[in-house]
Amino acid sequence: MTAELVRGQNHTLPQTRLEIRVSAGTPVVAGATLGDERGTVRGIEWIAHPGSPQLPGLEVPQQAAADHRLAVDLEALPTGAHRVTVLLALPVGVGGPVRFGAVPAPFVAVTGLDGTEIASFTLTDLDAESAVSALELYRRQDVWKVRAVGQGYAGGLAAMLADQGVTEPAALAGTIQEAVTRGLARSVAPPPPRTPEGDRVRHATGSADHRPTAPSPAPPPSPAPEPPEPLTDPAATGPAHTAQPHTAPGPAAAGPAAAGTSAGGPINYAHPRRQHAAPPSPPPTAPPAQPGQPAQPVAGDATGWSMDERLYNQIWGMFEDLARAVAAYRSAVDFAESRMDQELDRALSDPRNRIGGAGDRAREAARAKRDELTSRAREALDRDLAQLAAEAAVVEPALPAAYAGWGNPVWHAHRIPMEIPMALRIGDLHLPERTDLRIPLLVRLPLERGIWVDSGRAASEAAALMDTDRLRRLAMETAVAHAARLLAVYPPGEFAVHVIDPAGSAAGPLAPLVEAGVLAGPPAAGPGGVAAVLAHLTRRVDLVQMAVRAGAADSLPPDLDTGEQLLVVNDFPHGFDDRAVTQLRYLADEGPAVGVHLLMVADREEASAYGPVLDPLWRSLLRITPVADSHLADPWVGHAWTYEPLTVPPGSRVLEQVLAAVAEARRAAGR
């Protein structure tokens, strides 16, 4: 039975290998400090935080998130450690809440590895505090206990670290927040809170459960090392929350319906696909599985308001399942290696084992145990991977065009829709444990952040080996393909594409868009063209913002296009002066909320002369690459995922066919 603790109360822990689960309702930073018998933190090597997430017996997440899992093995803590204090803090400088009093009360639970709750604590009565010592695990007379603390600090992370006895707490707090900013920049946006019944609907029992099968000797999942190239802040990509109707912050369709409601009413930016009714019943289940066998996968095996949303949530469920299954495997392998090292250290610390064959026998026994644990972990992983591969094989052919790759036949029969889909596929993700198991990377529509196609040779190892001109052309072709996908999934005339090509160097890649006649105007070239397009879109953002704030949608000029706008920028910062750079930053920050989005092709090193002025711009964009690169992190355990861009099959004319369909639909609609 779970012990529901109040501030100051303690409870005996029945085991030493634990998970600490945090649910905060808003992204928070999670960390932990180790203390000796007097509670003293001996140094930064006794502090686990997003910039240094692993200590012996302790692992914390690398990213700020609304939900966390911290792994603790009390028997593996460093010698002299008698206390583990769990710390929570609000991230700074990311536009979120600045005090715990403005967010739901965080909930912390200590669980076993099977998820069974041992003790829980809700951190109530917080107000101006932006950091809090949530709870502590401590040892008294060889017995480990948990105590609910709930001590808040209005001075933030630095004040909390200072109270822990950390030297130079402000500097360490800055280091932690910087690591959090990097983590938020490289992470795929986390999903909204789960519904009580869970977002995924599963129809199997026992071994047929789709959740990853973590082998018993493994500690909880551990975050992956941070990849060398962090990703900038992405567009919202988390699973849909089906507990209630959801509205997305971008503008919906253009035209009178999108321009406003009644006279003087606000502009309606609700997602047109959201229904204001209870979700439908779960989809039909698969035929019952044979005893001991996994259930047959079913496309649309998730809750949702429509089949699109069911598939969307199912893909995110597969993403999470794969992340956690691989995390369990990697953690089990690490545990097996650590256990072997500990057994060897104990055996060889006895001088009697250093002579004769005793030492060799100890090594062989330790390695055999390591191999056994690793083998069991791999068997569990292979089962999970096989089940996910079977599910992917069913889901991929059932995807609508917006979720499908260019090679999917659905694109050849695609018709321009009358309403926008929930999301758009912009690539695939995979892990090295099984590279052929690809998870579609979906971004929500309307877009909530811009996209940056990195054309720099330092973007990845593959890019470094490529000719510069070829890489830039490939990056622009990638941008053109994404622009075409966006045009193809919006109703006729409700999505406009503007292009800035200052030097005219992208004429080849832009040819499909230009020849199809689907651009809002000719690609802008030279300083004058750059200034004209930026001024036009800046004016649109200003006017719509003022109309929204004043609740006066009817005051918008009649010639203003209220449909969504995409600005494709090639070869940034070439052709941009300081004023143009300022306008571009403004569009990146303010544009998405009122339907103006940025798709930028750039090499960050070429903009290095601007220094840190452009850092917020890079962080505000979802960074993708024209060649495969491991730069994305999942929001659950922080693996470095390899991103594979979508490519048109060699010799295929699908891109031209899709753009021709867009042009024809516009003509038919009189746009």
C-alpha cells in the first residue's frame, strides 16, 4: 500500500533499487545531491544534474520536462553517501512560469522497478519559490527511509544549492540552466499529460503488452550522452491529448471563417479538426492472440477524435515504446558491466586471490555473469523490437498522405484536402540497436515553430564529407520538398509560400515551385527584394496581432491574406543587413502565433559574425539536416536519435505531380 506522505513525514524503504517519478504539469529541472552523515555535499562530483546526469547509483534526466524518472541504486552510491536529496527547479529564460505558485502542485513518488508506488508526496503551499527540495532518501542504522521535505527557495536554484552547502552555487546554477537550455533545444517536444486511461489502447495481456520488457537485473532507463550537435527548439510534436477538445495556437483556414467570428470578435485560431464532443469508442481490436503470443498489431490502435489522431497517437506511442525499450537494454548492459567490475574489485582486493588460479576463476565467473545478464537483456530487447517492427509494418501502409513518406503510393492518389490534418511528417528517426525500425517524425499543424535546414558541413559527419555546393543544393531541395508537402495538405489558397533567394543561387531547387506557379510571388533577390518581403510579412504580423489584442477582426484591411504564410529563406545571412536580421528574428518569435512561419536554409558558421545576437533565433527553430545526423533527443530518456530526411525516390515525378495538383485545386477554387 502506498504511503501518502505529508511534509516532514518519513517511511521505510523496502528495497534499495528504486525509481523516483515526478509529475509537475509544466517542464521542470530535476536533479539530486548526495550528502554524508551530516548532510554535507562534498563537492560537485556529488551532484547529478542535466549537465552531469550520472553518478554511481544515481541517474537523473538531461532535459526539463513535465514528467521525470530518476533512477536510484542505494547500494551503489559512493562510499560515505548517506543521503540523496531530490531537487526540482523551474527552467529560466524559456518563457515558462517563474514560480511554483503559478503551476499545479508537483507530485513525487518513490516506486519499485515494476512501478509499484512505495511512497508519494504532493508539494503543496508553494508560492514565489522557483526551486524546491522535494524529498530525501536517507540511511539510519543501515535502514533506508524516505522523508517528504518540500522546502522551497524564492532565490531559485542558486539559493537551494547554497543551502545544500555547495561552493559557488550561482556558477553551478548557471551551468545547470545552460545545460537545460541545450536540452530543450535538442529535444522533441514532450507530450501533454496522459489521460487517466492512457493515450494508447492495448488489447493484449501478459507477454502481449506493448510496453517494453525491462529485464529484471537492469536499473531504470538512463539518459543517453548528449550528442555533439544540439538541436534548436522544435515545433510542437507531442501526442494529442484526447481528454478534451484541443486548440492549436496557429491560425486555421484563411478566408472569412478564419478572419473572425462576429463583428468585433476575435480572430478564430482554433484548429479546424478539433471536435467539441466526446471521443469515439476505441477502434476494433485485433483477433485474440494465442496464449503466450503478442497480439496482432492494428493500425489506429490508440484513442483519438478521428483516425488521423489515432494514428498520430499510435506513432507517438511507438516512439515512446522504442525509447524505453532501448533505454532498458542499455541500462541493463551498463549494470552488467558495473557489476562485473565490482565483483572483480572485491575478488582481487584479497591478496590471496592474486596468486594461483583463484584470480582467473574470479574473472571468468564475473564475465560469465556479465554475459548472462547482457544476453537476457538482448533477448528482451529483441522481443520488443520485433513487436514494434510488426506494428510499424501495419501502420506505415495505413498512413494518410500528410504522415506518409514520398515513396508511399498514397501520394500518387492524393487530392488537396478541404481541411488541414493534425500533423505533417518531416523525416524519420531510428536508433543504432535496429536501424531499419523507423519512427515517423511528425510536427503538429499549424506549425508552432519554424524549421532550419542546416546546410553547414559541420552539421554531421556525412555533411563533412560532402562537397559544399552539393550540400547547399541538397539543403534547398529539402526545404522545397517540405514547402511542397505543406502546400499539399492545406485547403486551396489557405497556405502561401514566399521565397527569399538573395543571390539567386537556388534557381535549380526552386524550379518545381516556380514552374507550378504555387508561390506567392517570384523569389525575392537582392537587398531590395529581401527588404520588401520582410516588410510585407512583418506588417501582416503586426496587423493581426493588433486585431487579436483589440478583438477587432473586422478592422483588418480587406486585402490582407489571413491564411498561413511560409517564408523560405535561402543562404542566410547573405543579403541581410542589421535591419533585415532584426525583422527575421521578429518573424521567428512572433510569427507562428499569427500564422507566419519560417523555413530557413543556413550554415550557422556563416552567421558567426553576429555572435550571440542570433543564438535565440537558432534555438527557436527546429533544426533538421539534408543528410542523416544524430542530433534529436526524445523527451522520455534523452537518446540521441538519428534523423533521416524524407527523400523523393530516384526517377519519381511525385513532387511535380503533387504541385500540379495544388495548382489545379487553386484554379478550381478561383484562388
